[in-house]
Amino acid sequence: MKERLRTVLYFVATALTAALLAVSATLIIQGKNKGTEVILTADEYANLREAASLSELADKIESEFYGEMPSRDELLSAAAKGMVGTLNDPYASYFTNEEYEQYLSELNGEYSGVGILIAQPDETGAKVLEVYEGNPASEAGVEAGDIITHIDGEPIAGMLLSDVSYLMNGENGTVVKLTIARADEHGKESTHEISVTRAVVNIQRVHYALYNQRTGYIRIDMFTGNCESEFETALRALQDRGMKSLVIDLRNNPGGSLNAVLSVADALLGQCDIVSIRGNGDDKGEVYTSNAKGVTVPIAVLVNENSASASEILAAAIQDNDAGIVVGMQTFGKGIVQTTYRLESNGGWLKLTTDGYYTPNGESIHGVGVMPDIVIDLPEELKSLTIAQLCSDHQSEDAQLWAALNYVREKALEQS
């Protein structure tokens, strides 16, 4: 809200005169006490009338509603969420300050919640992509591949991902009831009610190994939390152990922080463009580049249909700069940028889609995704498993991993 408008609300909140001339270039509002005057432009007055209509609606609800009354803050927050909900933007959100603090905690990887990774909800609910071992959901029996349909009895189909996270996570020691749909090995679906006691969740985002003393493997679950430092540690450890080739696993990685993926890309790539971000009407936008030496070993990036946003930025940057190849299935296709703004009037936060991502070759991946150089799917019986389960228990059957390993090993032999 503009400073002059805040002044008006403070001095003359209930003393607006109905005789203001809307056609004037400037308008004068007088309080009941002479000498209290504020000059508004016609646009500022229009903004004030809009604010007054919202306040009038809240007043009427408070004075006339027969039932349990929400607080004034709850009414106005609901109005803000409703306004954002009309945008047809699945990634836009309005947060109260409390909700925003929880959202940041989740991004940072340490928060009080249940310890799962979920996909963007669709018309059925939210698919569980990962259940982190040793955390509440794992101990309560939630499984990867489950579809969460209700949280504490509230349906979540089509809901914003941030709103689902807010419902699911909460104060340490409290209980949340998840209604899930689960399919058995024959495809028969059943419904289960699982109560999960929330606890402090601390999630490691990067995992690594060295196969046959030659091929490095780094899996990035999400570009959040301590991802940057964890990736740096993993890469340095593999280099110190003499790796000759590298596979980066981004399967089921839904994205995360732009800064985090830029840091990872900078460590892998030589001097080149990583990604550009353009708003409406921008021809080129802001271009982000790599200035590091990068790695000199062959690289393959593993992706699937759940690899999105920051994952697609990294995969496309490696592909377009001929630094390696992409293996797996066509990615999700989230090529848009969200920006978060603090609202001075009430301390809330607005997350809004503001720009689009473009690959080094100038292509938009939104709604399209990144097409792998080697297209290969998993066997049907493995698709319900988490990537961690694939790596630990079914590595020999992981066709995507083996396609990537075979490629980088052959390339390494050619270089030796």
C-alpha cells in the first residue's frame, strides 16, 4: 500500500465524504475536524474504495453471520487466498507470515512435519514420491506411490502444493491424519487412514557413491536445504577418489532454489550460459552463466516425468552445452519462475509466477519438458519404488541407470 494511502487510512478512516468528484485529477478528503486534509489522485481514491469494499464485506460478516466467527485476520487472509486462486496459476500462493516461515523451513530441509516428498496435486490428490527413512511418515507406514486424497478429512485434489504442505506439517508432537489411496500389485486400489505424529524432520538432499572405483554417482533429491554444500562435498570426494565418469540422478527431483541449481551447474560446466529468465516482452532477459572450470569427465543426467523446474534447468544446460547427455524419460515441463513479495500492509507474502526459464539454446521448456538423448523407461514393476529403493535394492534391474552407466564408461574409455 502506498505511503500516502496509509496516511489517509490513519487520519480519516471513517470520515470519507460521498461528495468526492471521481472525474477530478486530484481529490481532497476532509476529516470531521477541519484541517485534516489529504490529497489523493483519482487512482489512489479508486484503490481506497477497493480496500473499503473489502473491509465492508468483513464488517457485514462479523455483524450478521450466525455461527462460529473466524477472526478478522482469518477473514482477510481467506480473501487474499481467494484472489490469488483466481489467477489460474498453480504455483501462486498467498502466505500469512506464520505460513511463510513454515514454507521457508521446509525449503531449508529442517522442519516439524511428516518427512515425505509429494508431487503437485492433481484431480485425485498428491502422489508420494519419496518417504524419508527414519522420519514420522516412514514409521507410520506411508509408502512411495501412495496418493494422499485427504488431510484431516479435508480433500486436497487440485490444491496448491504449498497449501497441502501447510496442512500436512505442523507443531512437533501433534497428529495429522492422512487418507491415502494405494494400489496393490494387481492394480486394485484400497483406501487407508494413517495417523502420523509430527516430529522434527532433517533431510539430506544429496547422496553419492563410486561404482567400480571409476564411475561417480550423485543423486540430488531436491535443490533446497544444504544442497549446494552437500553437492560440493560429494563432487570433491569423488574427484579425490579418482572418478573417471559421472552420473547425476535427478529422477523425481521436483526442483527448488534457482541459486542452488546455478551453483551445481557452475561446478559442473565450463564457461557457458546456464539459463536465461525472461518476463513478458523480454527478448533476452537475464542470462546466468558459468565461469568455473567444470569437470572434464563424461557426464550423464538421469531424469523422468517427475523431474521438474530446477532439475530441467540443469539437464538442459548440460545437454545444450554438449557437456554430457540426458537419459530417461521426458521431464515434467515446468519452465516458469515464481517470485515472492512481502506485503507491507499486513506482513503477508505473495508468491507469483513472473517469468519464464529458457535453455542456453533459447528454448522454453514450459509444458514441453526436456527430451532425453537416450529415451528409456523403467520396468513397470519398479515404477512405484522410490529412487533410493531402486539404488539400494534393485540396482541391477534399473534400466535407466545402466543406460547412463554404460554411456559414460564407454566415453571414459575413449578418452583414456
